[in-house]
Amino acid sequence: MLRWLVGFLWVSSLGLSQTLTIDQLSRQHYGGGTLSVERVLERTQGFTRYLVRYPSQGLRMYGFMNVPNGAGRFPVIILIHGYVNPSTYRTLTYTTRYADHLARSGFVVLHPNLRGHGLSEGQPEGSPWRILYAQEILDLAAIVRAQAGRGALEKALPRIGLMGHSMGGGVAQRVAVVDNQIRAVLLYSSMHGDDLKNAQQICYVFTNGARGCEEARNPPPNLAQISPIYHYHRLRAQVQVHHGTRDAQTPHAWAEEICTALRRNRVPHRCFSYPGAGHTFRGQDYALLMQRAVAFFRAALN
């Protein structure tokens, strides 16, 4: 009882109204409402980019969707962006190039703007656990499955993969251990699956003591119930991990630890190291990442 009370008080002190544990998240209902097109943003030879809107947790969420121009229906990839200062974030951000490549390769790509970013309502999440961000993606995945084949998603198939960079990789891990219908997860320079390590990195490395320090120094007693890495046994998705050996933001050792945990839990996976690459890939590293990503999603989602 005392441990439960300590955990409850810790959660209350953060001002979080949502449940935190993986088990509690898995018992919530997701989806409801529809994804709609606001306007066309761009027409290219291979795909059309739309500004889209969908509901989540009582908020209006926005993002863009790339839809291949060819006939037929296509699997869906939800691309989750990493940390960008919300005050400078724009709908078309650094991850646009990944979305465009995947759309030209035959996937409907949804790039949601997380709460408080761009046009999306709500406040950016301050908690290092990113629970609210994960709920938004869980809502979006449920809407895609329910609406696939009609309306704005008429070209979409109800087969979904996730690609997350940095913070987005941490969100993707939480989503995938909660939603067992996610079929493929690609982690690119990802945050750890252990939320304490993320909080410590945020406090001591990213912000020089400005954020995440209370969580880093006083973690909740039920941290193992919160952190995705302790729930990889729930994964029904195939996983790929891509990480540069000179990543100064999310250490390459984290990828090795994630891959060890995936192997221990017998999750189908492949792990790729990129010698000399940093947090965001360029040149040949980027080309190889996208070549592997397209092959991975084609095999897992088709």
C-alpha cells in the first residue's frame, strides 16, 4: 500500500491525469472520429501531400499525409518526429524527407504533429515518459484501421507500421507494446526503452539540468510497469534498429541494449550500426537507411 501511495503521489505531482503503466494503457479505448483532409499542400509526380486533421483525447491534431498517386491501396506508415522546440516547429519539418521517400516507394505516410506542435492543440508534453504522445499515436492507428478504404483514407490498407526518430522512437516503442496490431517498428537513433535512462539523458545531457531532473533523481517505484523495454514480450511487430556509432544525443550503446532485450524476448528483429554516423544520417548512411527501411516495410506490411 505504501509503495502504491508513493507512486500515486509522484504521478499527481507531475500533474498527469492519464494512467502511466503499459497494462493500464492497453486497457484504454482508442480511436473514434475520422481523419479528414484540410487542403492539398503539394502535388508531386509520385504522391500528393495533404494537411490532415484527426481527434485525440479531446484535442484536434494535425499533420500531413503523403498518398501515392498510383492506383490501388497501400500499407500505412506512421512517422513519428523527434524533439523539435515547439516554438519553432513547423508542419513540414526535418522528417519530411523520410516521409517523401516512403511515399514514392508505395506507402501512405502519416506524419502527425504531436500535441503543442504546429497546428496541433494542447501543450507539449513535459514528462519524459511521453505517455500523452503515445496516446495520440494509438488513437491515430485505431482511426486508420477503422477508416481504411474510405474517405480521406480510401487508398489506405489497415496494415500499419511505425517509424520513429529519436524521441519518436521512444514513443513508437510504447505504442507497439500497447497495440498488438502494429506489424512493423523501425527505430532510428531512438531513445531508450528504459524511461529512467531517458530522464537522466534529458536532465544531464540535453538540458544541462533544466528539465527531467526530478524524474531522473526520484523515479517512481513502478518504473518497470511504465517503461516499454520491460514489456517487449508483448510485441507482435517485427523490429528494425538503426543507430550511428557517433551519436552524441542517444548513445549507440542504447541500441545495443534494445537489441539485447529484443533477442531475450524472442522478438523478430535486425539491428544495424552505422560506423561514424551521428544522430541524423546524411549521404550514404541516409541512402542505406532508406533502402533498408523500404525493404523492411514491404516485407512486413505486404
